[in-house]
Amino acid sequence: MEANNNIEAIEQYIIDAVRQRRTALKISQEKLANELNVSKGFIANVENSNYRAKYNFKHLNELAKILKCSPRDFLPEQAL
């Protein structure tokens, strides 16, 4: 996974991992936003590489609860 001009490789990896888990569980951006207590626009902006929005550690912890996994599932095995 390559980083674009606006985001670091680790940030893009996390975003991609969350999106993959969300789509595998057939959870819409809107449903995820409601459960995470953020706007649907925030999730859309995070998943769109044209924006600098990204998840923070609190988000990752809550996402793991919502997506029924460990926060570690959103991180690479090795440093990028």
C-alpha cells in the first residue's frame, strides 16, 4: 500500500484495513458512523484519499469493538 501525497503509509494501511473489515461485514459508512458517533461525512473523508481525515487511537479502539476484532488487526506486522 502506497501513501499518497496527503497521508503516511501507516495511516493508509490502517484506513484500508478498517475499510476491508467494514465491507467484509457488510457495514455501510453510515452505520459505522452512527456506531462510532461521528458524521457519515467523516467516514467518507477518511476513506477518500483526497482528504486528510484519519482515525485516532480512540477511534481504533471503538472500531475494534464495533467490527468485533482487535485494534491490532488494523496494524501491519512490520513497520512500513
